[in-house]
Amino acid sequence: MNWKIMRMEAIHLATNSISIDNNMKGIKKMKTTKLLMMAALALLMTACSNDNGDMPAQQTKKIQGIPFTATIETDNSAETRAIVTDEGTTVSSTWETGDEIALVYKVDNNSYNTTATVQFVMDGKAYITATLQDGVTNGTALTVIYPASAADGTTGNVRSDLLAEQDGFLKNKADGTILDVRKGTGIVSLSGGNAVMGSATKLKAQYAITKFTLGQVINSTTPLYIKSGTTDVLPTIITVKPANNTNVVYVVMEPSTSKKYRFEATTSSNKLLKKSTATIQAGKFYRTTIEARYPLPMADVDEDEDIGTIITSDGQVYMNPAAVSAAGKNGEAMVAFIGQIDCVHGIALALHDSDAYGHYGAGTFYWGRAHDVESSGSPIPHWITNHPINGATWRLPSKTDWQVMMLGCRLEDDAIARADVMEPVKGFKQKLDAAGASLGGDYGYVYWTGDGDEDHKQWVEFDFYSGGTLGASFNVNGEWGGQPNYTRLCLSF
């Protein structure tokens, strides 16, 4: 079968398959199928069963298998045919000569899968032929599956792996199987050494088709992932890998009732993301748009995937430094925590240490000056004056701020709770490095926290281990209490 896109007023899954060229730029004309004369069907039925009455019985050649003919069509009832407006584009389908259909049945409790072939098409019906196994009896039940390659051996089911990886144009990525799967049943009727089905078998669509219009192109290396489930942890059920760059894909999906869905794709400079709870019906055609996630206002940051993104001076959020640069903006802070711990939406860490002049140059200060919020040359007022962001507040990170930022960036094997010693915190280091916001410098890796007083000076010391692992320990007074340490602000938004 071929898929095709036609310009009409409505969208429907009408007959069998849809032919879409990979660029979706136009209508792909189907080859005209020359109809065979009805007499050809009779010939097909008798060609393999010619029995010459003048020949001695002992010389009669035994027939290998039973010739079988039938007509099949699709069920266009309200249950399996959807009509949806799609800005003038209609999805339809039709049988073609040569299409292969699986016939699954049993003979003496043994299961068989026989391939039938469409010989010709007339009035929307496909006329198929096959050779069934010897021993088929009158009334044998048939399961009919289109296309034949979608059948799961002799089980009578559709392959469970069929939809897992798709090309975005209604085919299985690995073997090219058409994904507009149709299925029906029939009964064998024997007559004169031939087998037929008494009436046309109507095949019902097993899946739904969704047209995705994307805010950014995807391809085989930056695929679209479709996740679904009933809990907040959603496994990937479909990966869409188009061979070429495209921002329109057609995806075949299993029917479901009120499941959670998450659609996402990550490119080098942006992310596509959409979440929904939906009921999907077999035979229906849906369409949806997934916009590029970034730039995003700070107030809309609410996903774990937003950790590590960059807040610019105008309060917008971009995916990474490259995207910030491409937009001609100035990056100010990296989103490190999303939640409501002494903030409205989250906390971001400044990309650089304080740029005020300190004891050993920019960035290092004794405790008193590091906590001075009034003198213009002190790190906090100096930074606030030179890096204003509307709707957000700069502050010297408290112990809690540092801890939740580390946890916000954590990897699977990182520290899982706030503590005086947190190690490893590899995720925190990786996110900072990727954002161009690495910690420390020539004078160590000790940063003041916003807690304590002159008698109880508090700081955090970062320790680097082999393999890029980072650990953190929080201290009061002691060795570094009387030394000038680094100062880096965080942004509460």
C-alpha cells in the first residue's frame, strides 16, 4: 500500500495506507492499477486445481496446498474512520497490487502464517490469493493482518516491537514495515478443492496516526522521544528518527485511555518539550504542535531538564552558552535548583566570581567585606549594581542555597541529602563546567556562605578528586576563617 497526502477539507483514515514523500512538499500520485477482468479471479481459483478426468487415477498429481481467494477492505464505520480538519490536508489510503497480507490459521492444532498477495483492486476492495496448507477444513478461522511483515509469526498478533523506532513517515525504522496496521478475521469456506472467504473481510486500523509539527528540525541523531505511562516516571515507548532534517513527522501510536504523554527532542541549542494527558483511539488521526522550549521566561522554569540552562540579563532562559551567544545576549547565571526553598521558582548560581576588586585581585575577600551589603565597592552591592535582572534577587548563597544547588544538579551516584560533607557532587561540577561557570582559581576552592557572623565565619570548601569528581564540605571558623576567600552570588527567582 502507498500513503499519500491530498488537498481536501478534512482528515480521515479511509482505506489502507498513506504515501508521504519524505519532504512532505506535495502530492504523491499513485500508480493507476489496471483492473483485471472478473474472469481472471475464476482462473486464479482453478489454475492450480485442474484435474483431467481421462488420466488414470494413479497418475493424478497431488496438489500441494489449497488455492485460496478472498476480498478484503477496510472498515469505514464511525468507530474506525476519523474526520478531522487539518488546514486543508487529508490523509487517506488505498490498496495496491502486490501488497502482502498475513493469513494466520491452524491445521490439526498446528499454527501457520501464509502470505496472501493483492492481485487487483476494484471499488476499494482488494482481491487476494494464497495457497493454504493441506488439511484446512471448512470453517477454519483466519486472522488477517496487513501488512504481512507486521504479523508476529503464527500468534495472530501484531508484532510488539513494531512501533518502538519509526522513521517519521509511517514506517518502522529498522525494516521499513508500513505501520498503518489493519487486522480482521474470516472463515474458510471450501468448494471444489478451492478455499474462499464467504464475504469480504473488513480490516480495522489497530493504531492512531499523529502529525507533529515541530518548532525545530529533528533527524536520526537528534530524534523525537515519546514517553508514556500512568506514573510520573515515563518510559520511552517510541523513538522517531527521520533520515533527513524535518520539522514535520507522522507517528503511529497505540490506543490508550487517559495516559500521560511526554514528547521531547534535544538539539545542540534547543529543546522541544510538550506534556499532555490524552486518550488515543485506533483509526483516529491527530495533529499537534511542539514549540521550541527556549528562550523561556524565568517564571516558566519548572522542569528538571531546565537545570543547567542559562539566565540572561533580560531575564530569559537559554539552553546553553552557545544559544546565548547566538542570540546576542549576556549570560548571567546557571539554573541549579528548581523549587521553593527561600525562592519563588528556583536558584541560579552566577557564572563568575565577584568582579569587585578584592584582597588578591577580583573575587577574593575577607569575611567582613564579603558580607558588606552597603559599601559600593564590596562584592555584593558591586555585583547587584552591574548585573541587574528584573524579577530576581542576588544574594550571597547560604549553606542551604549551596546544598540545594548541588542536589538540583545531582547525578545518580551523587550525594542524596543535605549534609556538612557532600560527596561526590559530580553533576554540580559538570553543569558548571558546561555553563562556563567553573569554581575556584589560583587561590583555592573556598567560598564564603551567607551564614554566620564575625565570631562564626562559615564557608564551603570544594575538593577535586581524580576523574573530575567534586566534593564539598561546610565549615565554621578554623583554617580558612581568617583568610580571604572567593565570593560568588546566587540569584533567587
